Amino acid sequence: MLILVTNDDGIAAAGIKSLANSLKRIGDVAVVAPERERSAVGHAITMHKPLRAKPVGYFGDRTKAWAVNGTPADCVKLGVEALLDKKPDLVFSGINKGPNLGTDVLYSGTVSAAIEAVMLGVPSAALSLASYEYDDFSAASEFALSLADNMYREGLEGNTLLNVNVPPVPINEIRGIRSTRLGTRRYKNSFQVRVDPRGQEYYWMSGEAVDEENDRDCDINLVAENFITITPVHFDLTRFDYIEMLGGWKFGPMGGKGNER
């Protein structure tokens, strides 16, 4: 089994090292990751400048690894379609330092890398440690082993990836594993206005997560109760129940008969 590992925290981050070293126990691992942190870049790809992949030795002599001057999605594209000798069996993205819960997945470079893998026909998972301060990745890395084994044996169909969040506690304090849905999380943003040395104004954004009223069994609440959460995610964002309703809208002469149902 060949597993491609990537992330959005950068190739030197502790989370990707822990994940890669753990997955070596069940298969061959190759690493293609951004040369620097690229958090919250979403599914951006590089189109107007060259991509460069520099071989690095951070993961031991037997593990091929490249640092790329691009985004997490770039790394997966480049790894699957150019750098690796064969198509990987799985792609794992992470372990992110910080949660990817609820609507975080729409911003996340970690999750977008996993989406890119699915678009290329490779089963994938995004793993996050749900804290910016806690730095023990051992529980998440250990869980990745059993997750990879299940994914390899069972497979994933329907353009689906797995979004996993691990609570920031020791292994013996984890209460269990729950498959669940995304909750709803928004951000209250604030902008500080500053002036650079040339007298030009610029803005520095910060955001505070605001969790709306969510069912107890959504990912946000279950992680807070020390459960590992697994959420199946797919990239078809269609709101199917609106299709018929929109078919009844009136658009005048431009609408013709094409919008009638």
C-alpha cells in the first residue's frame, strides 16, 4: 500500500511528521507538502507561476519527500500526477494543528487537499487535532493507522472523503469514535487598521469562532465531549430541494421556456 501524505501547516510541521511516521507501520509513505504554512487557502491552485518541488530528507532515507512552493491542492496534484512512480492507494492530509469543524471545511487547506485527492480518484482523509495549543499528536497518529486500514479494505465511493477531528486529550481520555455530520460554525471577524512605514493603510484580520445552536451529535459538540469524529464529506454542493423551486422563477424574455418544469 502506498500512502501520499500532505498538509497545510507546511512540511516541517510536527503533525505531518507524526502522521507519516505512524503510517509507515502499515505501508509505504511518500510526502508532498507545502514548503511553508498555507493554512486557510481553501482549494486554491497555482496557475501563473512555476511550481517547484524540492526533495527533502525530513522523513528518513526510505521515505521520498518533496517541499513544494504551492498550495495543499497543488501538492496532491503534483504528487499524484507527476512526482510519484505510481498512483497512491490513499491520501492522508494532516495532522492539522487546530480544528476543522463545521464550516471550517470550506476554508481549510487540509480538507481541500483531501478533496483534490478524491477528484483524482484516490480515497482520502483529512485529520485535525482540535486545538491550537495542544501539541501531542500521538492519539491522532494512532487513530490514522486503523482508519487507513479500514479505508484500504472497505474503500470509499461516491466522491467522498473523511474529515476527522481528534480531541486534544491523551489517548486514555478519548471517549470513543463517532461518525457524524458537520455542525455550523461562523466567524466574527475584526479588522485592525495599521499604517506601514510609507504611510499606507493596511488591514490585519482576526476572527473568533461563533458556534450556532447545533444538535448534540454534530462534530463540533462531540469533539468538545472528547469523541473522535468522522464526517463523510463530498464536494457536490448542490441544494437539490431548491432546483424545482427555482424552476418556477420568472426571468422574462431571457428565461424562454428553459426554466419551466
